[in-house]
Amino acid sequence: MPVDHQAEVDQLMADYRRSREQLVAVQRGMAAIRQTATSHDEMVTVTVGPRGTLVDLVIDELAYRRLRPSELAELIVRTTDVAVAGATKRMHEQLAPVLPAGTDPETVLSGRADVSESELDPEQTAVHPVRKSTEDDSFEHRDWLADGRHA
């Protein structure tokens, strides 16, 4: 008696879609991370985005009078390091709930799975269009038994 595996395939595809939607939500959350740190003397305030990208720098006018250029540079670097540490911690917190137990979030942060730029930031697609996926890009409608491309 032939076995119809369509129900199993449909369930696997539904599971895949749910997992992928969760991945997109996590990556959107990580992309939205902003972390601000202020130096101990309040002369420098930095804001970093995901992965420590500097997105804002505020230097108090007094800093130019009180600090030598090398001291100001060092203060900016130290303050940025604090902000980066906070952003990294927040990224790990975003990622941890979707990782298998014992998985190091840092190793996962080195890749992006199969999520496209347009899914992470739909507004960005209007500025920098991405290649549209084609049916050949999807495994969803492929007939693996009849399709010779799998060999």
C-alpha cells in the first residue's frame, strides 16, 4: 500500500515557516539595538548599534579645553567599549531564547541564516532593492522525486 507523505511534508513546511518567522523577529530585534554610554566625567556620550557600530557621538565643549587630543581619543575609545559591551549583551539576550541549550550566541552572531535584507528592514528595500526570489530559490514547491536537479 503506497504511503502518502504529503501530510508529513505539509507539517514540516509549517514548522519551517514558524521557525523562520521567529528568526526574522529575532533578527529585527537585534537590528534595532542601540546602546548608549557616557564617560565618567560626562564629557563624552556614545551610542552604538548592533555589533558596536558607532551611530552617535556627543563631545561636551569643555572636553576640548580640559583634555589633550590623545586623552579625548582615549576617552572616546573607552566609552565606546562600554557601549559595545552593553549592545553585545543585549544581542545575546535577544538570541538566547531561540537557540538550543548550550549554544554560544556569539558563534551564531557570525552568520545570518537565510534571512534577506528586505525581511529585516522592508523600508531599506525601497532604497537598496534586493534581487527578487524566484521559484527556483524555493524548496517549497519542488517535486524531489521527479526533479532531476537533486542528483
